[in-house]
Amino acid sequence: ALLFYYNEVLGRSFRGIRTPKISRNLPIVLSKQEVKLMIKNAGSKKSKLMLKMLYASGLRVSELVNMKVNQLELDNKTAWVRSGKGAKDRLVILSENLVKDLRIYLENHSSEYLFPGRQGALSTRNIQQIVSLSAMKSGIRKQVTPHTFRHSFATHLLENGTDIRLIQELLGHADLSTTQIYTHVSDAAKRLVKSPLDMI
């Protein structure tokens, strides 16, 4: 930050001083089987629904806790994230399976929030606890957070051949380079594939 101030603001250059390189670690991603297992071991129907929603839509945890019933468009299998990060509304997808579960869940639902807490919206900490407990019950040793479901959503879409620019829109990334990290995750998965020559 100090070097930036001298170089860009004051116009003075400091030679011989190297700025540290920012390392971008690859995000932790769950396999499809691990996602299925975590949803199964999430506990209550409400907890299972929350994990399904994180994975089906690629939501940030803050977007999940602030999601209101009137943001859902169940007939279209979509939902709106209102004033998300960067104060821009975006459309997210819902799965057919999730829509069926949501219709049943909403039959006796009175709160404006999709997943209400005792006073208004649930806290993000509540979701983190549900995710941690489910990972532990599932025997998953990776460091799993609610954001891991978002990473898994993007990676699995990419592996299924979804255009990266469409994934960028669904995630609400302003810059494509932020989304491109998932291509590296996908490459890592490709390296684990056994060549057919080794199978004969």
C-alpha cells in the first residue's frame, strides 16, 4: 500500500523493492457425491433445504440468509438476489428438485424471510454451524464452509460444459478473471482422469 502511494500518488519510484506476489489458492470443491452426502446429513428439513439452495443457486451465505419469499419465481425455477454484492440485482437458478421441496416448505410459512431466525433473518453463523456439523457427520475432512457450495456449483457447471460467461452472470462476478479460477479447478480434476490406454 505504501509503495502504491509513492509510485501512483506521489509519482516517486522505489527501485529494488519488490512487491509481494498475491497467491491465489485454488478453492476447495466438493465432489457431487460429497454434496449429496452433506445434504443427507444436514439434519432438519430446513437445514437440508438451505444446503440445497446454496448448491443449486451458487448463493453467497449473506444472500441466502437475506432471501425473501417474494424473491422466488418458482414457476420459472429462478430467484432474484436483491442488491447483492456491488448493489446489483441478479437472477439465479433453482433446480426442479429444489422447487418441489420449496413448495411443500412454503405451505405453512408466514415469515417474509425464506429461512427466518428468531428475530427476522437467520445469522450467517447459523448456516456455518449447519455446514460444519454436516461435513463432520459425512466424514469429510476438507475445510468446508458455506462458500464451498458456491465453489462446487461453479466448478460442476463448468465441468458439465456451461459457458464460463454464463457462470460469471450466475455468480454475480463483475470481472471474468474472478470466475476463471474455476477453470484451474476443473483442470486439476482432469489430471485425475485415467487414460483409456491404461485400462486395456
